[in-house]
Amino acid sequence: MANYPLPNFHFQVEWGGTRIGFTEVSGLSIENDVIEYREGNSPEYSKIKMPGMQKFGNITLRRGTFRSDNEFYQWFNTISLNTVERRDIIINLLNEEHEPVISWKVKNAWPVKVQSTDLKSDASEAALETLELAHEGLVIQNE
């Protein structure tokens, strides 16, 4: 039996126990800052490099626009001065039996940007809206 990489088209997104259908999820990244350091009496004429603080990229979610579905905008409207409703989100890549194979657990996410669909008079496309999320942590688990 051949060993193939996992396809990326079968996934689900959960927040607050609700499963929401999306057409695209991007930005699932973790990065470490690099700290460079050198003591004055070091025999080496170069710096050493150490791991610093972690950074998490913003996550972008895209989905079809549906009549009377304002959940993106309602969540975005919870922003008031320096407060916002934060949500933990789980993104699962699924196998053929609809079971999670890889899970991305996002901590304390909140909406940074909501973008409505582009309108084109000569296009034959579904209307898509985009939600960009900032967050405070990402844990990746292979099941």
C-alpha cells in the first residue's frame, strides 16, 4: 500500500461548540524570535543565537456569504475600546471517516478584520466573506 500525504480539502472549524463551514483557512503558523548575544570576552567573533519569544500569525477564514447570517459581524462588533469577546477555536483536518487527523487549537482568538465579498457584474462566482483573527497561541496535534 502506498503512503501518500494527506489531502487538505476535508476540514472543519469549531468555535464555542458550533461547527461552521469554511472554504479556506490560512495562516496557521508559529514562529520563534531569535535572540543574538555575545559576551565581550568571547573568543569567537560572532554572536550566539538563542530562541526568544513565540509569535503567531493571524489566521484567515473564508466562507460563502449567506442571507441573514451576521455572525462574523456580530462577533466583530463585540470590540469596544480595549475589550473583545475571545474564543478558542479548533481546526481539524479530517480523514475519509470524518475523524480528525491533525488538529490546530487556537487560544483566545478575536476578529481583527472582516471583509465582505467583492462584487463583479461579469463574474460567475460564489460570494465569499473573509474573517481575519488574531490569537494568543496555537497548538498543533497529529492524531
